[in-house]
Amino acid sequence: MYVPAHFAPSDDDVQQLLDRPGAADLVTTGPDGPEATMLPFVHDREHGTLLGHFARNNDHWRRADGQRCLVIVRGPDAYISPSWYASKAEHGRVVPTWNYVTAHVHGTVTVHDDVDWLADLVRRLTDLHEAGRPDPWSVEDAPEGFFRGQLRAIVGVEVRIGRIDAKVKLSQNRPAADVDGVIAGLRSIGDTAAADAVAAHRP
């Protein structure tokens, strides 16, 4: 990954990105070339892993087991209009760009087809995504037999993290007045996630 010095993330940036609820693309190389599946993951900091699950009917898990992989994790991203820059009025030498936060997680895939492992994973994923909701759903809200039956429809995946390449491109290379314009512009179109990210990383 190409990462200019002003877009290099801190260790905390990377951990926050991996910890945030969301899905990521698991990419492996099979006999017919690259293959990707978007999966919800939970980051296990203690063990240095990403944990998720495939639909059992998705044969990607059979080819992925034991393979080296790339997991593409994305944070906020947005088109940045040069009309938001104060520099546009000063000299006009501005062009559009794209702001984004991403990490390329390199690791090795292990597939888990154990019901207890899967039950623990689903609880962790559910708790992560339901946190903060006014009426959070819990695995215990579903009948036990139904829940166990649903587990038979998925297969667990564990990615042992070997290396992480990450980039936080959030207008850090622009003058302060331009950064203010980007934040205001993003807020004006309702993209608060991208605006907050730019504000948090302003030089």
C-alpha cells in the first residue's frame, strides 16, 4: 500500500478501525484467481485475530481454509469537492480528491465448524452491533432450538493477523482553512462520519 508520511496512521488509528462494527472483504487466491467475500468481523485484540463467518452454502470457505488472505477493512470515505477549499478563491489551483480510511490485513485463514465456537462468535458479533441500541436484541431472545439450527447454516472463519498496512487520508496535507472547508462541506451534505474523521485528524 502506498502511504505518504502525512497519511500514515498511528497504532491507535489502526486498532480503532479494526474494532469498529462493520463488514470487510476477505480475499484469497484460488485455482480460478482472486476470490472475495464480504463478511462481518469482530476484532480479537488479545489473540491478534479477526473472527467472522461464511454462509455454509458459500463454497469460498472450503477453498480459503489454510490459505494466506487479505482482509480489506474500510472506515469513512467521501468525495472531496475543490469548491470546499478556501484555496479555490485564492488561486484556483485545486482539484477533487477522495478521503478515506482503510487497512489491508494480511493473515492466514482457519475455518471453524464447531457449534460452540460459532455460538460464541455470533454472541460476540451480536453484542458488538447491538451495543448502544435502545432495545438491543440478544441471542437469548431467540428460542434455543432455533438458534442452534441457524448455526448449522454458517461456518466460522478466523484470520490470524500477520501484518497490517493502513492509510488515513483525511486532508492532512491541506492548509487549515481548506480542512475547515472540507469539514463544513461534508457536514452540509450530511456525511457526519467523514466530517468527524477529518476533524479528528486535522494537523
